[in-house]
Amino acid sequence: MAMDAHEIERMIKAALPDAAVEIKDLAGDGDHYAATVTSAAFKGKTRVQQHQMVYAALQGNMGGVLHALALTTAVAE
């Protein structure tokens, strides 16, 4: 079962309330997404740490119901 883009956004915003989140369905199949997440919470964090924060927000769904997520993160100014 695929994961809905709105659910991905909801989970990220629940963990990072200030985040600006943009989700794109890359293949139209509900399995392959690209996400851009911008948050002040990323300040002082490495890119790897930023990605880990987003993956943690997805509560173990990566690799399961969420097959692929191309992730871009940025620090909010």
C-alpha cells in the first residue's frame, strides 16, 4: 500500500512544525516522491543530520509503505 503525499507532509510538519514542505509524486504511482523541506530546526546541523530528522519524522515508513523519497533539505532564514 502506497503512502499519500498529504500524509508524508503531515508527518514531517508534526515533527518540524515550522517546516515548509513541498512533495512531488515522481512516478504518479504514490511510491516515488521528492520532498523539499525547509526548517529553522536544521540550523547548525549537517545535511546528513537534517535528512535523519526528516526520516525520523516518517516513523519507520521509509523503505516500507514509502518506497522512495528523494530528499532536499535547507535551513530557513
